[in-house]
Amino acid sequence: MAWLILVLSGMLEAVWASALSASDGFKKVRPTILFVVAMVASMAGLAYAMTSLPTGTAYAVWVGIGASLTVVWAMLAGKEPASIARIALLVLLVGSVVGLKVVS
């Protein structure tokens, strides 16, 4: 159950990071509210997962999922360029996250 919560929390990290960018420095209300709600839920899930998973592993997985999804979302939205090198590095990052799960 902790792994499932951790993965969902990592996904919420991507939501709050994207909402933070969309909030335009907290000037736009809806993205700001989404940022706060997603961040609180993401942190709560991370905290829960850390009660039964090693802290370093949980944090690395959480950040890896959040960072990967944030970059993928930005590429799909046309805000960041997609290239073979970027995609290969994302695959390497996801593979590292999966590897941490496998060895835990």
C-alpha cells in the first residue's frame, strides 16, 4: 500500500509543479488553489509512505516520478522541446526509479 500511495504522491508532485508554473507567481487563483491542494496531498502521501519505506528510497522515487511527469507534461504541452536525448534521459530516470523499487 505504501508504494501505491508513493506513486500517487509522485504524480501529484507533477500536478503541483505544473500548477505552480501556471499560477503566474500566485496571481491566478485557480492554479494557485490547485497548487496548494496538490502539494498538501502529495506531501501527506510522501509522509505516509515514509512510515514504512526507507526515507532515501521513498524520496528518490517521489522526486523521480514527479520530475519525469512534469517534463513529459511540459513537452506534450509544447512548453519544452522534446528530443531523443531528453527522452532517453527520462527513460533512464524512470528505469532508476523502477530499480529502486526492485531492490527495496
